[in-house]
Amino acid sequence: MSERLRSVVEQLDLRPDDRVLEIGCGHGVAATLVCERLEEGRLTTVDRSAKMIQAATRRNAAYIEAGRAEFLVATLEDLDVRDRRFDKIFAVRVGLFHRDPERARSIVERWLASGGAVFVFSTRHQYRVHRSDRNRVPAAGLDWRTRQTGGKSL
Ligand SMILES: C[S@@+](CC[C@H](N)C(=O)[O-])C[C@H]1O[C@@H](n2cnc3c(N)ncnc32)[C@H](O)[C@@H]1O
């Protein structure tokens, strides 16, 4: 199990009833760690790659079966969550959050439940992009956090 992704999930401060959205799940390793921590809560995960969603689905089949997780092929830009809201939204090493953080932020903030938080994890190099941005005031009531999970291994 990846220590990098374990560290990511620990920083989400998950509660058992959290509604969680992950953008860009890759193989679904963080998703497994999230599901282990949920009870009544539920994880929705999206990735634009059907291949990655297939792998993540295989890996998390028991949680899908239990109704605790769903894995969707979708891009962040095209995702339609309808009226659903999330307590925690997170993304690890997903390009749009680093290339165009303003756009990524404007998309995901609409999906936050009251008191919800967005967590963006990036490489050390990419984190610098966010640091140059850090004086921006988040929208009222929203908690926008950018975390570094350290080093080149990310
Ligand atoms: C570098 S991988 C990181 C995977 C995983 N989060 C990790 O850290 O191990 C980026 C993943 O995000 C997905 N992705 C990139 N841009 C995306 C977008 N705009 N919408 C949805 N998924 C995206 C890619 O298909 C890929 O699986």
C-alpha cells in the first residue's frame, strides 16, 4: 500500500459519514483507504480514463458491492453531480488543478456541502504554483486547502 496515498487520506480528516468525491483516482488506491474509513458515508470517484476506472473498480469491488463507493468515467470538466453535495473533495496529481487552478476550483466548489473542504495534493514542484496563489481568499464558507505530500516520489 502506498505510503504517499496513506498520508494523503490521513490528511482528509474523514468522518465515518462523510460524502467524499475523488477526482482522478487512477488505480483506486486512495479510494480503498477512504472506503476503509467510511461507515454511513459514501465515496464517488471519477477518472477520465476508462482503463483506470476499470482497474479501480476491480480493486474496490467489495466496497462497490456494499454500496459504499462508485467509480465513474468522467472528466472533472464534464462531470454532472446534479444536486449532490460532498463534505470532502480531493484530487492527487491531477493536471487541471495545477495548470488552471482557478478553473478547477470554480468547478468543484459548487459541489461542496456547507462546511465542506477541497484538498489538492501535488508534487513539490507543482505545489509552488499553488504557493504563489496562496493569498487568494477562498469563497465564503469554503475551505480550500492545498497540501504537499512531499518529494519526488509523489
Ligand atoms: C497522475 S495520475 C494520479 C492518480 C492518483 N490520483 C495517484 O496519485 O496515484 C492522474 C489521474 O487523473 C486522471 N485525470 C487527469 N485529468 C483529469 C480530469 N480532467 N478529469 C478526470 N480525471 C482526470 C488521469 O486519467 C489519471 O488517472
